[in-house]
Amino acid sequence: QITLRESGPTLVKPTQTLTLTCAFSGFSLHSTEVGVGWIRQPPGKALEWLALIYWNDDKRYSPSLRSRLTITKDPSGNQVVLTMTNVHPVDAGTYYCAHRSAVTGEDPFDYWGPGTLVSVSS
Amino acid sequence: SYEVTQPPSVSVSPGQTASIPCSGDDLEDKSVTWYQQKPGQSPVLVIYKDVKRPSGIPERISGSHSGNTATLTVTGTQATDEADYYCQVWDLSTVVFGGGTKLIVL
């Protein structure tokens, strides 16, 4: 079955770079029509999509955060890494990674990780 | 950038029907996905492509789409349905979430 798990620092300082890893099993990013996305949620607020990477290395970013984000996939095909530069307190929240079967243009995120909570403070 | 709009909250009595709208310009040209999120948990996919229900999601949760408004309907609402519900669409290969609606079961 498909599982995903996020990992990374629980606390980062303002202006630092945040690096998060999504490790998954039950599928591979070597398989066609598969994608992994990152979504975050500030405490008490709504979901916000950040980035998405596909099996063919196609990458998509939130227009509002594009300049600060980089998404990459591990050569093993079982991990995805998201980096966010120049973090600030507004970037605090729970960060989720999620699986997408990209057979059609509007397929959903059908499996989600448990999330990892990130705080930003000096 | 594209936006979809949801009411902050919807209230319903147990056993009654709750309807949660999601609206946006040109939404009639897009398919809508719905996620349910309970406190302290990850979102769960409940409806995709407007009306499709993943396995394991009860039939009393359904979706519809007419014009520029999509609607998530919960019939025979139970206390366990109390959660935040988010609509989501694809716009130019990017992902857009609505602001979420808290379903309150009175």
C-alpha cells in the first residue's frame, strides 16, 4: 500500500533555508504518470499548495512562492526533497507531502503523509 | 491567480443534510476535488472529478457541479462528519485550494 512520511527540522531560524524530505513506499517516481506534491498549513489556517514533481522531472510551483522553492527527486525514486529559502515566521506550520496519480490532468492527491510541524523562530 | 471561494462554516443538525459550496470564475470548465480534514489529522480525499467517490468513503458523502459552483453534500449528517472540508481545482497545471469550510454538527 502507498505510504508517505515527511521529515525535517522542527525549528528553523528566520532567513535560514528549510529542507524537508518526503520518503514514500508503495510506488516509485520511476513509474510513469506519478507525482508527489507538497502542501502546507499554518496553524488554524487553510491548506496551501507549494510544489509538485512528476516521474519525468516536470516541476510545478506555487506562483507566489516560486522564487523560494526547489523540489527535487532522489535518484532512488523513493524520496522527494523540498527546499524553501529565506524562511520567516509566516512559514511556520505543518508541511504535508502527497501522492498523485497523474493519469489525467485533474487527478487528485489521493494519499497524504502525516505531516511535519515546522516552527520558525530566532 | 485563480481563486475558489468557500464559506467559513456551515452548521447542520444531526441526521440532516449539509451542503458546502465552492465557487469560482470559469469553475464550470474545471473538475473539483474535495478533502475532509479532522482536527490533528491529514486531509483525506472524499470526492474527485466532481462526483467520484474513492473506495471507503460512505455514500452519504456526494459531490455535484453546476455552472460556477460545486457542492459537497453530506446526507444524514453524523457527529463524526464534523471536520474542515476543502475544495481544490487545477489551474494551468497548478493546484488551488479553497479557504476551507468548517462543518459544525449542532
